[in-house]
Amino acid sequence: MSKTVTYSSVAKKIIMSLAGLFLTSFLVIHLLINLLILFDKSLELFNQAAHFMATNPLIQTFQYVLFFGFILHIILGVVLQIQNWAARPVRYERKGSSEQSYFSKFMIHTGAIVFIFLIIHFANFFVKAKFGHIEPITYDSGTYENLGQLVVMLFSDGAYVIFYVIAILLLGFHLEHGFQSAFQSLGLNHSRYTPFIKGVGTVFSILVTLGFIAIPLVIYISF
């Protein structure tokens, strides 16, 4: 393999890793806003937060940066996977430890399924909120589009809840390996602090996964 190809692959991994770490910030913000539904059945807090996100010019600009990050992360992930397959047309007789990890072995598969889920989720929420008609609701604090009711309605469908939970579990698997892999691609790979990074990634992926799963389950059971 030429040095040019090697450097190109390294550059792609670094950019994909930075995009992936950037996207984790979106996951945290998205989770925190969605969790508001569980603490306020009137949905006022969630609708206020959603209104702020939808009307703030800075956040609306950031939204396009976020979309670009998603596309960049997906494209580079696919390109790197194809390059890996092309570089190793015949499987090694003895696999490396990283290849023995299910999270590592199936990153491209979990990523593809999560991508399909995001398209469906995007159509159900973002497209309806942006281009559809959402009934307004009035509180003492003001009048807002009742996006919270849209969330409750979708998560009242048992089939959608099951689909959502499975997709989030796969997202958790993707995060578990991706978090550590991102830092490794950035050159932060050392016996002293790699175990700590791996531990943080595992805890982060578990908390995010449990948080997102709790939302549809609580809504389906108690709303």
C-alpha cells in the first residue's frame, strides 16, 4: 500500500472520528430535551425546549452543521469499510483481538441499521414538525406547537416502541466501540489511559442507551 493511500486512510479516520465525537454532543442534548417529557406530563417543558430549538437562529444554523456531520461520518465509514475489504480479500487465518470484538466486527452493520432508523425517525418527527401541521397548545407561559403530543402519540404504538428500542440498542453497541475507536484514531492510544477512555465510553454508551430506551417505555406504559 502506498504512503499516499495510507495517509489518505488515516486522514479519513481522523475526520470520521471527529465527526463521530461531534455527533455525541447532539445525542446528549437530544436526550436531555426528550427526558423532559418524563418529568412533566403536561409536556410544557418539552414544548418550550422544542420551541426554543426551532426558533433560535444559532441553533437553526448549527442544525445544518449537524446534518453535514452525519453525512460525513456515514460516507467516510462506508469508504473506509470498502477499503478494508479491498485490502484484505482473503480472511486472515488468525484474527486480531480488535476483529474478535463483536462491536468492532459489526460496526458497519450496526451503523447501516441505525442510519435506516434515523431516516424513519427523521420522517416521523423532524419532517412533520418542519413541514406538517402541529396543533398549538397554550400554557401560562405562552402558546407552542404541541410537539410533545406527537412524541406521545408515536410511542403509544407498541410496534414502533419495539422498533425504537432495538434501534437504540444497536446505537449503544455502535457507540461503545466507536467512542474508544475515535480516540485511538486521533492517536490517543496508550496503555496508561486507553482503559480509562474505554471505561468512559462504556459508561457513556450505557447511560445514553438506557436514557433513550426509558422514554418510549415510560410513555407507552404510563401516558
